[in-house]
Amino acid sequence: MATKKTEIQKRLIFRQETLDELRAAYTALVKGGAKSYRIHNRELTRFDISDLADEIRKMEEEVDELEAQLEGGKARKAFGILPRDW
């Protein structure tokens, strides 16, 4: 059975590889790669640049969070503050 640290490392490696692929796709799209095309009855549509940029940003945040967990930090917790006027 994998330890928690091993599992975090596996997740980190997966997300880093995915991030590399997202960055490569972004670069290809910026350099003029086709957004979508059709050959006979087959069609391929790629991400919009804005959608791809959002995915990259999210993946970078996940990588940062996993790296912090490996270094002994805690996962970020989201919370909200609700101001009250009593």
C-alpha cells in the first residue's frame, strides 16, 4: 500500500506532465496551429486560447499545492468571511 507521500508524488508527477502538455498545446496554438479542422466526416476541435490559459493556471496552482504538501506544508483551505452589521 502506498504511503501518503508516495501518492502525493504520483499526483505531482502526473500534473507536471499534464502541465507540460498543456503548455505545448498553448504554444502550438499561438504559433498558428489550427483550432479546428475537418477531413471527410471526421472533425477535430482544440481548446480556445483563453480556455487553455485557464487550464494552465489551474494546473500550476495544483502543482504548487502538491509541492507545498511534499515540503511539509498543509494544503490550502478555502474559507469565506461574512461581514455582519449588527
